[in-house]
Amino acid sequence: TSVVGNLKPLAGLKLMLTAGPTREALDPVRFLSNHSSGKMGFALAEAAVQLGASVTLVSGPVALSTPSGVKRIDVESATQMQAAVMEDIDEQHIFIACAAVADYAPKVIAEHKIKKTSSDTLIIELVKNPDIVAGVAALENKPFTVGFAAETQDLEIYARDKLSRKNLDMIAANNVALAGQGFNSDNNALSVFWPNGQQALTLAPKHELAHHLLTLIADRYYDSH
Ligand code: CTP
Ligand code: CA
């Protein structure tokens, strides 16, 4: 069944997204993070509501207002993001991992502000964070699971590797080395891959791209259900 032409292809479906960066605390006043703005995830959340879905948005710290009709859960660290996702994942039909999750977090969070010492170097030990989307895709009753991949080279190779390694149903890859797309940009272009197909979504404002990607997700979802 194709959903092309259906104005509400996500009607009756529960959809959860992660968005934004995570913050990994070093001490009470410092953290490790990244430049993710959350714009793509928030655009997807807004578009998913417009396409009829019931939407839960688990967001790291971002400077964006909550799209109308979206249930938003704010978190800081990757561990908190995973806990919020797992709390409600059993009810979801579709999960989209848009967040730029920190791959590592400081092994210990200092109880007090770390003081500058006489040494010219400081070594901080990091431990790997849980992989949130891989954890969702490993569930027995997993939702249709979509990942993102921001790459600077060999887009298809890295994206397809993540698709199979994390057991995803679909991955949306963008080349963040190209000007005017990705991280803090208002526009984006995506190469979307699934196990037996692919589609290019050309450069467009993030809200427009969000509609195209969600229509494709609905199409693939109904193809597999
Ligand atoms: N992701 C996640 N939890 C993590 C790391 C990544 O859920 N701890 C998700 C992202 O939200 C994204 C996908 O996994 O949907 C791919 O993220 P990416 O950083 O590209 O993949 P990694 O496996 O971390 O590989 P690398 O950073 O080495 O490219
Ligand atoms: Ca990563």
C-alpha cells in the first residue's frame, strides 16, 4: 500500500523522536556537548503532528519552542535520554533518533568545581554512553526504527554500516561537510537508505524536508506492517 496522496499518512500512529545535543557533566558547572541545534528533530516533530501522529519529543538542551500538539520531555545527558525513551517505547509505532548523542561521558562527575592546578595538562577519562537507537532496535517488539547519520565522507558506506550494525529499518544521512546543510542550518539534504532501497531528498528548508522524510517513513512503515 502506498501512502502517497494521503494527507494524514501517520494518523493513528504513536511516534517518538529524540532531538538536540546531550550534555555530559564534568562537574557542577561544566559539561561536554556538541553543536546540534535540534532544528531537524523539532521540524520532524511538528510535521509528524500535521501528518496525524501522536508525538513524543525527548529533547536535549535546545533554544527552540515546543511545536503545537507535541508532548515534550526535556533531558540533559545520554543516560537520562535513554531512560526517558525506554519509559514509553513499548507504546510507540515509530521511533526516530535525531539527537546528536555524546558518544562518551566523563567517567566521574566531580562533586565540586574542578580547580586549576600547577600542571599544564589535564587528562579526563571518558566512558562510552549507551547507544539509544541500537537499544530500541534490539527490543523484541521494536517500533519502526529510524536513525540519522551525520558524515563528512563516504556517506553511503557509513550510513549502510550503521543501518545494519544497529538493526535499523531506515537511516537518513547528511553530509555535514557541505555548506548550508546540517547542524545549525535552516536547510538540509538527506540520503535515505533502508535494507533494500534508497532515496535522495534534495536541499530544502528543514520543515519541507521533514514532510518528505515522514511521508517516506509512513510508506516504508505500511510496507512492512
Ligand atoms: N545514537 C544514539 N545513541 C548514541 C549514539 C548515537 O541513539 N549513544 C543515534 C543517533 O541519534 C543517530 C544514530 O545513532 O540516529 C547514528 O549516530 P552517529 O553518531 O552517526 O553514530 P555512531 O554509532 O555514534 O558512530 P560515529 O559517531 O562513530 O560516526
Ligand atoms: Ca556518534
